[in-house]
Amino acid sequence: MIGRRGGLLAALALSLVFVVSPACAAEDDARRGYTLDWDSGTGKSYVIPAAEILGFIGALNAFDRLASDSDEYNVDGNTIWKNLRTAPQFDRDPFNVNQLGHPYQGNVYHTLARSAGLNYWEALGYTLAGSFIWETAGETTPPSINDHVATGIGGTFVGEALFRMASLLLEGGGETPGIWREVGAAVLAPALGFNRLVFGERFRPIFPSHDPEVFIRLRVGGTLTTNVADARLSPDVREQDGSLDFYMTYGLPGKPGYTYKRPFDFFLFEFTAVPNAETAADAIENVTIRGMLLGKKYEAGEDYRGIWGLFGGYEYLSPQIFRVASTNFSLGNIGQWWLTRTMALQSTALAGLGFGAAGTVGDRAERDYHYGLMPEALLGLRLIAADIAMLEAEGRQYHVFGVAAEQAPHTSTFGHELIHRATVGLTVRVFGPHALSVHYVVSSRDATAVSGASRHQSVETVTLSYNFLGHTRFGAVEWRPSEMPSR
């Protein structure tokens, strides 16, 4: 994954040569006062991101051609014409390439378009087009159905969340963000940083967040594996792990005056890493992104506020013994209920359909997995007691129906799988933004082969962590006039 991401970032840097002329023209436009205005759309460009995406694809192909001994990237007119006439297939690339690398690649397409002033739906079109061009003209292998989903759709979910987070970081610095905010934004969304650097004042205006209610939590701790049932599929299960978790919710319901008119005006982002894993891919234990695409807010009485609608999500879970990844759409509701003057209950309920992959980690080549349609469900609850403590519980379920098997030799073809992940945690504030927490997580996978053979895998962990909280009330939103602080 480090190599693949390194190639993506190198390609982004190399693609500078493809946009020198557009950059010079953009500087001339900026001098004439033709700069981006997010509200009116003045100054946005359809041409610049198109040129950038083509340049990025060309640079990435050149990088992969030099860095790889494979003929997979030796494209020419014959291979392009052949791919144009070939129906998309399911490929055999390693799990982390398909389910981590391709969504991140799609994120680059998306944020190149977004940072040039295009709205979410316009950027989605550019991301789908970028995926099509790469699958047709970036590789000699046949176009891949799973890559189109992960790159063209999953990439927009990853890209929009990172674009919003980077923009929020810049917005906090006022009209002229400092160098560290610029660097932080570029780390979160390299394509955004690229456009701000190359095009100067043309794309300098920052995407307006409209002041969402945001909750941020950073956890650092240690994890103990307490129980494993693995059918001898993954002999290298680690008993102790470091743990690093970043969690953010953007646009929590209930804030007076905040509206949900744009995709991802509400979203959740969580990233969990285990630094002492053997490989870079294994170090990523969890990536969860969920954003509301279409929906509205509502209220019930004086003490309840919520939002409901259509959500888009990208999820990647790898709890040591198996992996599952999904790009999905769901219908659902997110709300907050003030139970008492100081105690709030936040809830999330989602149900929908995804497409992705699941399989064991026993095969080091990462090819013992299969793709499938995934009916999915999630229920989460948080009980917040003022600024003292938070008790949280969440359950996810993925029912994977195989539509194509891509497995290692001598492994069974699995028809369907049932995957569960349940989390219970308690966080107690010590002082200020500092808190301590304990979390218990159980992840299980039951896979059934067409032949009737089955596998059962499960792992249970306990994590003790130090928490840095971005909100002393654990994200509880206050809208009651009598309880809001005076200004």
C-alpha cells in the first residue's frame, strides 16, 4: 500500500508538467479578478481538472511502467482499442490494491475536480470518467467491474470527506491560513494542495463549511487480543498491538441555522491503524466513511433533532484474521435526544446495499477473497453524560453474496458470508480535552461454500486509550435556548 500510494502521489507531482499552460492561463485570469466564488460558481473550471486527470493518469502509468517488471502498463493503441471492445470483468489483483489503492486513486480525481470549483455531482462525473480512462488506457489488462465501483464511486466518498476535512482546516485559519494549515490540508487532500500551489489566487478561496457542528476524537493506546477462533487460517495473530484511531463527525444534527443542502453536509470519518503490523496494508485496521447524499433535517418536540435520507459509504475492515470492504448506499436516520438537562442520547440507524469483497488474510498474496453484493445494516448508540463520560455501542452486519470468486489455489469457492462487528466503549473525561477510554470489539466471519463446507473466524480485543477530545461534551449538540451559553 505504501508503494501504491507513493506512486499515486508521485504521479500527482509529475502531472504538473501536463498543466503548466492551464496554470499560466489561470494566473492571468486571477490577475484580471477571475477567481473562484463557491456560492455563484464564478471562476470554476471544467477544463483544468480534465487536463489534470489526464496528466495524472499519464504520469501514474509512466511511474508504474518504470517501477514494475510487469507488461501490465505497456499500453499502446492496440491495447486501448482491445479494452474498448472488452466487457468489464472481475480482476485478480491483491485485496489492498483493489479495496484501498483504487478508492484512494478515485479520491485524487474527485478532489482535483472539487478544488477547481466543481460541485459534488460534477466531480462525481469526472471521477467516473477518470476511472474509465484508467481502466481502458492506463493498463493492458481488461477493464474491471470492481475497480470501477471502488474508484468511480468509493473514490468520491473518500475524496469528498478528505476535501471537506482539508477545507475545514484551512477555513479555521481565516482568509490567509498559516503554513502549517496549508501543509495539513495538503496531507489530507494532496490534490487540493496541488491546485492551491499551482494556480495561486485562482483557486485560493476556501470551500465554505457553513459552520457545522463537529466532533473530533484522537485515541492512542494499546490493544490486547483476548480470544481468537480462526480455524488455523491465520497463524500470526498478534496478542498485543498499538492502536491509533482518528474519529470525526461533521454536521451533527441539531445546530440552529445549519442546513443540509449539499452532499456530505453530514459525514462521519474514522481511521484506525495498528502501527506494529508486519506490512503497511495490515496496519490499516479500519476506514469508515459515511456521508448523507440527499436528505433533510427534522425535529420532534423540544428535545429531539435528526436528519434522514440517502447515505453513501466506503468501509474497510481488517481485524487481523479476515478482511471486508464495501462501497454502499443506505437509507437511514441520525438523531439526538436530550433525555435530561445534561444527558443526551445520539443514535444512528442505517440499512442498505453495498458491493465489495471479503475473505481471509491467511493467503499472503491477498487473493483468497471474493466479490459480492452486500446487504448491510448498522445501529449505533451514544449516551453522553454532560462533559463527564460517554458510553457507546455499535453493531454492523454485512451479508456477502458471492458474484465472482477470486481465490488462491486449493481454496473453496464460497457462496455467501455473514460478517458481524460489535463495539462497546466507555470514555471518561479527566480534565479539559483529555480523557481515558476502554473499548471492547468483537469481529466475526461465517463463510459457507457452494459445496457446503464452512469457515468460522472471530477475534475479540480490548483497547485502553488516551483520548484527545475536540469537544468537551463528547459531541452533544445544544439547541435549547434556555441551555445555550450567552455570548
